[in-house]
Amino acid sequence: MAAIRIDQVKKRFGALQALDGVSLEIATGEFFGLLGPNGAGKTTLISIIAGLARADQGRVSILGHDVVNDFRAARRAIGVVPQELVFDPFFTVRETLRMQSGYFGISGNDAWIDEILHELGLTAKADTNMRALSGGMKRRVLVAQALVHKPPVIMLDEPTAGVDVELRQTLWSFIGRLNREGHTVVLTTHYLEEAQALCSRIAMLKAGSVVALDSTAALLKRISGSQLVVRLAEGVLPTELHRLLTHPDELTSGRQYTLRVTHHEEVEHILAKIRQAGLVIEDLQLHQADLEDVFIQVMGAEQ
């Protein structure tokens, strides 16, 4: 059974078609990335999955539970970390998590709450009022609230936006553990290096439509190779290599050149041409294509 099934979902806000027939299936236990520029429809889609908004057309289910017709079971199966910092200023961290447990009919949950507090570095702040916390600490509490009922599906909407490196490392260590234990994780983030490192499969949204959907490894292979950065001690790059330049203006701006490399075998060909020209290489670097390169290519493509 799929953790999340999205079938031809459409959503319009006035003249804006926020989602235009989105279909996705996320497998149980996946670490799935949902990427796209601002306004692509990511948060709208998450809101529909979480039951906070209703699609104009189409169907969404969580572990087989329709988010409209079987909303109680669907809501219990998912934990959502929202992008916005939303909190009740009148309670401590521990009180907030106990109340969140109560919303799901869970009592005697203190052992799991203590574990969450420890894993997210919140133990020292357990009895601190929410309004006294820093922005980063409040975001940790949002993550804790989403996990307090041990949901099998976890949705993270920009969870590390504007937070320090320590929280990012703490969060990914804990979420990674939960994923290994079988929890499905869906992540939206503008930190593409996070998505590349964490997600086994990725969907990219553009203007409310899915424009790319594949494993992370397959998406990386879509880019035409890597980049070879060559710095010469003196002289100019041989003419037969000019066609490989990613920045042709480098021919007039200095002795450093960035060349496209589709296959690693081409590196030796390039080095041979440089040696044949009697040139000396001062520095050499090979940069692998990354998810940012894929993202820019996909978003720049005409639909």
C-alpha cells in the first residue's frame, strides 16, 4: 500500500491555478523530496494532503485513507511540520507536547515526549514558556509536535529554513533514524544539497504541475556530465577545446577555463590536447553535477 497517493489533484485560487492535475505515489518507507520554486504549489499540495485545504478536483489518500471521506484516520497517520512558526504563547514546551498528544487521544505519553525532547535538543527547555524561545527552538518544538503521536508519515515543509547548522544536523539525525525504522518522510526544502543527500526519489513542481519525477540518482544522470576546471600556467586553451567551454568569455578573461565533461573518458582527451599544445596545467578540478544543476535545467526548460 502506498503511503501517499495523489491522483489528478487540481486547486485554483481565483485566477491562479495553484495545482494543475498533480499525480504522485509515494511508497511506504520512502524519503521523498518535493521541490520547486516559490509559487510552484508545494505548500498548497501539502495543505491538501494534511487536510488543511480541499482540492477542487482529484483524490488524495494516506495509507489508503481518503483525506476527505476518512479524514480522522488520515490525519492520525500523518505528522506535518509547517513552514510558518505557529505556537501557543501560554504554555511550556512540555505542556504543548502533552496537549498535542491529547488531540490524538493519547495519554501517558511522557516517555516518548522525553525521547523527542532529547533527540531534538529541547530537554533543557522543557519547562520554558513557548514565547521565551528563540526562533530556532520554536521550530524544534514544531517538529516535536508533528512527531508526538508517532505518525507513520512525516511531512516536513522547509523545516530547516533560517535555522543553525546544529539544528539541521540534530533534525536529520533523528528523522533519518525514524525513516530507517519505517516511517515515510516527505521533504520540501530550498537547500538542494539536503534533498540530494537525504531523498531517494524526488518530484519537481513548476507552476502547479509535476515536471520531473525520478530517483535522485536518475535525475543527476540527466545533466550532461560534469565540469572540468583547468588553470593554465600561461597561454590560451587550444582551439579544438573551445566548443566545450561553459563560459566562452573565459577566453578573454584569464587563464582559467570551465569545460563540459559528459563522460569521464573525455578528461584524458582534454588533458592530451593541452599537453600536445605544449601548455602547462597549474591547477585542475573536476566538479560533479549536483541537484542544483538538475533543478536549474528542469526549471529552465520550456513546457
